[in-house]
Amino acid sequence: MTRISVLIAIVLAGAVGRTAPGDAVSPAALGDLFKPGGALQDRNGDGAIDFVDVRIVLADEPTAGELAAAADVAARLGYETSAMDLPVPRGATAGDAAFSIYIGAKALAQAGASADAIGVGALKAGDGAVASFVSGGRRGVAVLGGDEAGLESAAVMLGGHLPYVGDQKSATTDKIADEVRQFLTGKGVDVTSTTVPVVHVRANVDGVERVVAVVQLAGGEVVKAQVALNQFKATSARDPKRALSYPSVRTLQVRLRAAGSSGASVDLPRAPAAADTAAAAPPARRPGGGAKENFDLSTFYAIDGALADTDNNLIPDRVDVLLSADGDGTSGVVDLGARLGLESTGISLPIARTASSLGAPASEPILVLIGTSHPIVEQLIKDGKWTRPALQPGEGLIQIVKKAFGEKSALVVTGGDAAGVSRAVDQLAQRFPHIWQRGKDRTTLDDVEDDVRRFIGGRSPAGQAAASLYKLEKLADQLKDKPLASAHVKVFVEKAADGLADAVKQTAAARIAAPSIAVDVQNLDVQKGRSLVNDEFTIPSEVDDFWSRLRTRVVPAVKRRAAVTVEARLSEPPEVRSRIEEQARAELLKAGADEANTRVTVLSAYKQGYSWLYDVVRPALAGKPIDRITIRFAEIGPPPGWKQQGMFAPTRWLLELYPIDEVLASELKLDLARIHFEKAPIGSPAYEVIATANDGGELLRRTFEPAVVERAFFDRFPEYERVRVTTGWIKAEVGGRAAIDERIETDPERFWDHFQSTTLPALYEHAPPPRRCTRRSTSTRSTSST
């Protein structure tokens, strides 16, 4: 233990010395990478991240491990945004970017920095680290490892956890930095700034090995802070509830800095109880390892393919493939990782692994194997499960291998050379499921599959034409030895192409030996078919009907200073009904009606209950201290005149109110939970609304009945079923006496009446007569009409 402590002290002293203030490289907060406004941006101002301003820097010849780590990081970037440009910018000179993420030590060297300079130090096999820094005024994040396993662990830390140091209930790096600052400030230490720039991890070990907090102090405060931390460490080592201890962090290292000081560092081990809790939870196995029956190229970015929906809401929330790239031309795996992250609302990392780390492919999720010569692909070839086609230089191939590993498929992405592989990966990452250009109206692989299915099934014009020519050839073979005087070939296809008749003539002439051959190609395109019934008619206006009745039955009854109430129901939009109300009231006043006691209300005849609540009840409640609104609706049964009715919904009056509760809540500034619906028994008023005040008093209580009429569902079959439909109405009182109370047929009703009585009977004349069929049994023969 003593030897390990001395070794760590030497490394940290070097790290502190290399990153002193004023150097070209300085530490920065790890959590900044995932804060909106930097790497993650909202460029259209709608509150959602829609742009990733990051470039990923790899070595000139990245290893398979570095590519896998970069794919993991890219998947997290894609996950964080609703839109993303592909390919992901790569290279140290790939234009300006808010952040550069360096994968591996060779990539970091392109920033003019080293592991020592950014405060990481030397890494052993299995060790990994993520460090955030500023170099030359530019923000960078380094993902480093002592070997491939350590690098993968660091990438999973960045892509799968940060800014949290464990799961999403754990502390963030910013929270740890803030708690370190609060602790030292509470001890009287003058703290200038605190940040967490480095996190260390280790392969196959759950949690974080070490979190590094860098504290900038005022001059002369280093010793004071060091003493406070060491005393705290000595006196609270066994306290399971002590501060600055985190269940997923083995060690918190506090590096102290001040101008003119060489600095110091103090390691704070995790509290014992926290250590036991962390050790009790082994790493979970990655989900999504099963076979998928419908996995193919057209479903790659669907829940039947590379994605999954674990909660059955039709939204992808898991990635069910594992990427593995090997060899030249495979850098596009970074873009593929980003695209998968973009397409899903949930990912499990690592999303990419090296070929050497895949010991049992059958136990992994569906594998996407990328490269000109991937070791696992070579094994598939050896096992006779896949045959490599001859590919020219520059040619790429994307192919599903069914039952590559037991029942599980695999996806092979390969090429004739590195350029071919690169082209194939780009197609998969950037264009699929589209063939080329992306867009709602652009061709997809699913379109191709559907066209092939329709062609083979004879459901497309081309498929029907091909089937016709095939059947013509078969019929000609059957007639080959018969002496024919003439032949008449009729072909019926949908949307026949202009050249189809010529093709049929050529085939018939070549195959049928007859002196006279006639060919007739008929087009079955419904858009070019002849009209069976052309029924143009004019529907009398319900509005004209309303005005006629108002002016002949209501206005003449008005006496001087009489109170007039008119309620109408018309199937017109709100603005039309509002104008009718204004004009009708003006005519009544002109006839002598009392201005203060004359009211005209025109409700919608379509959703009458909704219209009543919105147009009448809502204004009556506006501005009042409402505590609760109760809307009662009556259950309905079959109508009295047609007890056997089956085409009705008992909750019809409730269905016709949707979405009045949300509308009232919004416009009356009322909590939606304060609006309640209650079902009343059959025979109750169709609607009753009760509004109570905050003091319990009743603000409003009213009832309402929709106007309905009973009619046959089909006029031709009056005994089939009868239904109730809402209809128009006009009701008026003049001086307390009824002037009119009558139905007004709405425009839709008038159309339906004409359609049922005139249009449909004309169509019946063209319907084929009933077909006679014969049924046979072992003992009798009977004939029935159907």
C-alpha cells in the first residue's frame, strides 16, 4: 500500500506541474460538453437541441479500438440531439468547432498536448481516462486508455455516463466540484474556482476509479486547504455518511493550486458503506441480444431491425445491434454510431467492439461486421454461411446473412477495397433506408420491396403486363398443334403503357400460328373509366331556410318593446353563425323588439353539446371564481321507436364533447383536474353542467338537449337499421309566447337524402344480378340464391 501511495504522489506532482496556470494547456469542466449552447446547440430557438458542434479527432491510421471508442462517443452525441449533420466532422483541421474530442494519445498529440499536460498522466493496461481541457483557446476532451480495454472503458464513461459519475441518480461532475468548493469555503479557505476536468476508469470494474477536482486558491492558501482535507480524511475515514464520498467513485482526488505555489493533492477514499453498496451491484448485461425475424435492410432503422421498442409505444428506445469494424476504410463506423444514437431515444454502450473482443458472437446482439476482411466474416465463410461475391475496387456491399449465428442474423458491410468499404458504410449510415436522396417523397428500400411484391403479385401495371405476356405464351403453347383460322387476344391491365399493345402483337405473331390475329389491350385505370352515373344537383341552403322562417314566422310576430329569444342550430362554421346572430338581432330590433331583452343564439348542429358548452356556458363563467365544473351526460339506449337498434354508443353524448374539458380549462384559466364528467342514467337530461365557486356556492346550473331525428340507415333497406342523427332547428319566443319550434334540415342531411333516394338507386341499376351457386352434399343436391 505504501509503495502505491508513493507512486501516485509522483505522478500527480508531475501532472500538477504540467498544468499550472499560464501554460498553453489548462483544465476545464467535463460537464460543459453536455450543456446547451456549446457542443449541443438549439439553432432554431424551439427549445430542442438540433445541432452538434463537435469534431472527432482520430489518429491518421486509427486502430480498431480507437474507431470503436469514437463510435461510442458519436452515438452519445447523436442521442443528445434531434438533428445532426453527417458525416461527423473529423480531423484536427476539420474547421472550427465548439469542442474537439480526441480519441487516443496519437490523436491528442494533434492538439499539441499530451496525457501529462492535461492532467491524466501515464495509464497502465486496463486504465482509461476522460479529460477536458483548453489548448490554444480551444475546448477539447480527450478519451485515453492504456490499451484497447482501457480506451473502451473511457469511451463508455464519456458516452454512457458523464456528466454523471454513475447512473442518472448519482452526482454529476459539476455537483462534485461545487461540494468540494463548499467544503473548503466552510473551512475558511479562500477558493477562487473549482472544476472537475478528469475522470479515471478501469476495464471490467464497475464505477469510477478516480475523480479529479482541481481547486484554484488565493495565494498562500494551499497549505491551509491541504491541512483541512487531511484532517477531514483522518477524522472521518470510518464515517459512512461523510461528505465528499460518492457510491460510484472509488477515490476523489483534490488537486490544490495557487499562484507561486507548486501545489498539492489529497486523495479521499470512498466511505466504507458506500464501497459495500457499489460492490453489491454487478454490471448489468446489455439488453437486446435476441434474434429478430424481420431484420433486413429496409427495417434497419426500424424497431424490427437495429432498434427496439421496450415499452410498446412505437418509439425506438434501444439499439439492438453491435458494430465491429476492422481494417482500412472503416472510419464511417463513427457516423453509423451517431446515426443509431440519433434514431433512438435510448442506447446501451458500448455500441461498437473490436473483432478481437468478440469471443462468442452468438451471445452478442446482432452484429454489424465492417471491413474488407473481418475475422468473424472469414469464419462465416469458412462455416459455409456466406460466400463473398467478386467485388471490383471501389465497389461496396451491404448484405444480411440469415442465421449467421444460430437463429440470429448478421449484417456484412464490405467492399472490393478500402474505398468500397467506405462507400458501403456511408450508404448505411447516411442514406438508409433511402436509396439516394433523403426525404418523404424519395425512394426507400421499402418502396423497392413493395414494388417487387406488387410486380410479382400482378398488382402493379408492370406486373400485370408481364403476367399477361407470360400467360399469352403459355396459351400459345397449348394451341401450337391446333389449326386456327383466327385468334383474338384480349389483355386487361391497369394503366396500360403505350407500348404494351405492340409488345402483345409481337408476342402473339411469334407464338400463334393463325392467318388472322387481333389484339385488344383495354385499360382498367379507374381514373380513365367511363361514368356510370352523373348526378349533379343543387342543395337548398339551410341558412336560406332559417332566414325564410325567421322573417315569415318570427319578425311579423314582434310587438313594440317585446322581449324576443331565438335559438337556432345550423351546421355552419363559428364565424358564419356569429354573423347570423348579429344580423338576426338587428332585424328583430328594427321590427320593434326590446333591445335589452332580445337574444339570438346560433349553435352548431354538428356537435351540439360541445357548441352549447363553448358558446353559452363558457362566456357565462368567464371571470368567475370557479372551483369545480361538473358535466353530466346521459347514457343513451335504443330509440323508443326502434328498440332493436344496435348501431349506437351508450356514451354518445360524452363522445361528442371531446375535447371540451381541455378547451374550457385553457380559456377559463382552470386546472384540468377541476373539470369532471359524470354519467347520468337513461332518461336524464342529455347534458347538465354545474359550476361551483371556491366557497362552495353554486355559480351556474343548466341543462341542454341536442336536436335529433330518427331515420333509416339505408333508404333501400328500411328494416335493416334506424339511427338518430343530429339535425338543425329554430325555436323562438316573442313576448313569452312560442312563435316557432321546428326542425331545419342541415345541408349534410339534404345531401344524404338526395344521395339515398336518387344517386344510389341509379347505381343499383348497374350492379350485377345475384349469383346462383350450387351446394352439394353426399345425399342431396340443392340450389340456393345468394
